[in-house]
Amino acid sequence: LLRIPYLHLESYLHQLMPVILTCLVGKRLCKSPTEDHWQLRDYTAQLISDICTRFGKDYKSLQPRISNMLLQALNPSKPLTTHYGCIVGLSALGTNTQIILLSHLSDYLPWLQSVLADETTKFEATKCYEALLEVG
């Protein structure tokens, strides 16, 4: 839809963004937890970046609002699948949001390391850790 210039998606951004953001940070996106929802989150992060690039000049608050929402969702009360979406989403939004993400690591990493030690959450925590290593 983004590639079709005569669609004028800006009129529908307020309806599309909640659905798109759900694909990025939703707790459970697949019927089975073994299905590859990680790839959907990666694709969605890039899609959000493309949306911000295309419409950011006309909607100056779009990227900051998305960035703030993702930073707020990056807390221990949220599932690790949400954390992964936040990390790849912030990373995809560019250098400024990557710097903001990295500035929060002093609080986030100790918590993530404790979760990595738990066998029940190790796989998802490892995905978050790997996503952090790819930032920048």
C-alpha cells in the first residue's frame, strides 16, 4: 500500500498505525508460540520506519509518538516478545532513536541478564539480547 502513490494513505494513518503497532509489539501474534512471529516483527519494524520516512515531514509528531510508545512498553511488566518488538522498532527508526534506546540500557540490561538465566524465558530473552547487539 505504501508503494501506491495515488492512495493517499495519510488519511488512514490513524486507523492503520494501531494495527501495525500491534504486529510489532503484540504479546502473541501466532496460533502457536513455535511459529516465526520474529520475522513478522522485523518486517513491521521496517514498515514503521518507511511510514515515518514517507509521512514524517507532514506529521512531525508521528515518529516521536511511536518512539515514546515503544520506550514505555520496554519495561519488565511486558512480555519479552513485546520487548523484542520495541527493540527492533526503535532500532529501525534511525540513529536518534537508537541513541535513546542505548541510553536506557544501563537499567534494562541487568534485568535482561536475570531473565536470560531463567530456562523458561531464555529463548525469548536471547532474541532480545541479539536484537540489542544489532542496534546501530
